[in-house]
Amino acid sequence: MNASMTIRHAQVVLPHGVVECDVAVADGKIQAIGTNVSQIGEEIDAAGLTLLPGIIDPQVHFRDPGVTHKEDLHTGSCAAAAGGVTSFLDMPNNKPSIVTAELMAEKKKDAAQKCVVNYGFFIGATSYNLTELNQVKNVCGIKIFMGSSTGDLLVSDEKDLENIFANGSRLIAVHAESEAVMQENNALFSEIHDVAMHPRIRDEAAALQATELAVKLSLKYNRRLHILHLTTEEEVQLLRRLPQDNKISVEVCPQHFMLTAPECYQTLGTLAQMNPPLRTARHGKALWKGLKEGIIDCIATDHAPHTLQEKDQPYGKAPSGMPGVETSLPLMLNRVNQGECTLQEVVKWMCEAPARLYGMKGKGNIEVGMDADLVLVDMNQKKTVSNGQLFTKVNWSPYHGIELQGWPIRTIVNGQTVFWEGKIIENIRGQEIEFVN
Ligand code: DOR
């Protein structure tokens, strides 16, 4: 199905500024931008609304294949669409973990059947799949878990890491927590079963040491490195001191600068448990500053759903992770309304940067010829995030009960409306993202 439409009178966030204009869309692409552009297809009067490029979430866990009672590629992509997210990059810690070209091909085939937005996938690194990592076609990158988290992927030995960094040129994205440091801490605190201990076990030193090692290997081998979900002030300081000509990019999750310890563990218990952990306000402030100053390039959610029942277990048994793909844009629009950042910064962090860093063809900006991935938002709409009213299969959010101002109201993927009037148009399908790096 090829829809066409002309969106009139929106405040459009263009690469050079926010301008009131019209945007015409056909054949999945942006055809014209300007005042009084010729009508194509359906006319949408968007006066009073704001048009952004579709949000790109460069880190989600949609649990498919294998753990689909928590989420699947269809429900995860519906949650994305409801949150204004038109493209996502999904992690390989599935069951089985996606560590071969064959498993990747199956996952892509399944995604084509299920996803209502555009999709791209990471291949998971092990200590024995180097050939697969380098030969698999069209993936966004190699994911390395340097410390263990959900699933069985782990490459913690420096020699194994060096082997991956030294051989090949594809982007490496790291979950940077030192397995050795966490094991030492675990032994120290093994008697204490309190979720407030989570950031003591997975502490600042664990994050810093792993990030230092990844940075060292990237600089040594001139290898493209993306540091996922940064969490500490110490890491921001380290990244501030990098040599100019590095190939390193950095990401942060909203929860790491919006939810702070110890309060989050008191109010949310194990719902606040994720890896790397939520930390104190000093880290949150440093992360926000790092983002504003360009030390951190982009925002991802690390959407990692677990059911309320699974989360309702004591610390030690409860799994780590929280949903987020549906709430990241409203959280950031709320920040715009509070005067903390601008719409253009939001577009830089959530659209342009992920598209550029991962080399996503046709994505990230509203420009003629780009893919028609768009989100219309109402900057005045106020709504309270509510468990039970979300599209993610687990249907809870760490932001339950919080009112936010600024919500997506219409999400357009490749020129087709996928989310509108609070509902998903279920028969639309997204496309595989093409990576040109
Ligand atoms: O908290 C987390 N949950 N961190 C990860 O690295 C993985 C994720 C998951 O898949 O549950």
C-alpha cells in the first residue's frame, strides 16, 4: 500500500531550524517542503502541531525469538509507533542469542512479518564467532556484553575482546561493565538481598574499567566503537579527554538522568533494577551536561521489558531491565516544555545522531528525498503515564503516575500512518533499515 499525504501548517523541525510549512509525502519519501506545496493525497491540517523526523531508538530488547511472553517484534514495534519511534535497533540477547548469519536471517524474516515500524539488528559477539561477526550482511553492528546481564552473551576476557577489535571494521557497540569487578563486589555483598545494593554491586568502577578498556582497544585498532547506555560522571570525564580523531560515539538512556538513587529503589523497588544501574543525582547531572555539551551523542531507551510478576521477586531473583520505547519522546518533549532543552536538540539526539552514527540510509532528517518517517506531536497535550494503558506487552512503566506535557499523536512510517487517534493501524509493515557504513 502506497499512501500519499500533504501535512500543512505544522511547525516543522528542519535541519536549519523550526519553520511553519507544508510537507508532502508520496511513495514512502518526502517529496516537497515549503509554503503552499501542491496537494498530494490526503490533506492533514496540522496547525498548532509540531512535525519531527521519526524517532530512532538505537537500543531495544524486543525479546523475539524465544522470550515472547515479555514482548515480541509486533508488540514491541507497536509500542515504538505509539511513542513516535519509526525505527529501532534491536539487541541479540534472545533465545537463542543471535550469533550467526543464519539466525540473523531468520530474525529478519520474522521481523518483516511482524514489525509496524522499521527495524535493524545487532549481531551478538561470543569468543568463537568472529567469522560470523564480520560476514553477516546488513546489521547495525556487533554487540558485546563485557559484563553479564540478561541472557547468555558475554565476552569479558581481554584477549577475546582484543581479537574482535583487531579483526574487522564493523561498528562495535559495548555494554561496558567489568565482569571481574562485579564478581568481586558480588562476593562482598552476597548476604544482602536489597535492591538498593544494585548500584554498589554494579558500581562506578565496574562501568569505568570496562569503558576504559573498550576505549583503549578502539584507539589501538582505530576501530569504530559505540558505548551504550553511559551511566557515570567518571566515564563522562574520561570521554572528555579523548584525542580529537577518535572513532568513538556515546549513548545515554533517559532513565539514567531522570530517575535517581536512592529514591528510585525506595519507590520502585526492583522495577528500578537495570544494568547498568540507576545511580545518584551526581551522575545524572553529569550525563545531562555531557549530552548538552556533545560528549554524549544520542539517546536510546534500552527498552528491556520483564513482566510485573517476574519483577515482583526478591532482589537476586528479579531480572534487570525496564520498558521505555513508548515514553522516551514524551519525556524529552516534557523537558522541552520545561525549558531544559530545545526541539532541535531532541531531534539531534533522537533522530539525526542515531541515523548518522549507524549509517542508516534515508533516515534522521526532514529533507526532500529522505524516507517519510515522521511524527506529529502536540506540545500542549498533557497525559499521565499509566500502567495498563501502554502498548508494550508487559504494560507497565517506571514513570507510572507521572504527568507529561508533549505527546506524539500521529506516527508515519515510510509515508503510511501507523499510529493515530490513540490506535495502531495493525496492517502496516515497516522495512529493514539499510546500513551504509
Ligand atoms: O537491564 C538490562 N536489561 N540491561 C541489559 O543489558 C539487558 C536488558 C535485558 O535484556 O533485560
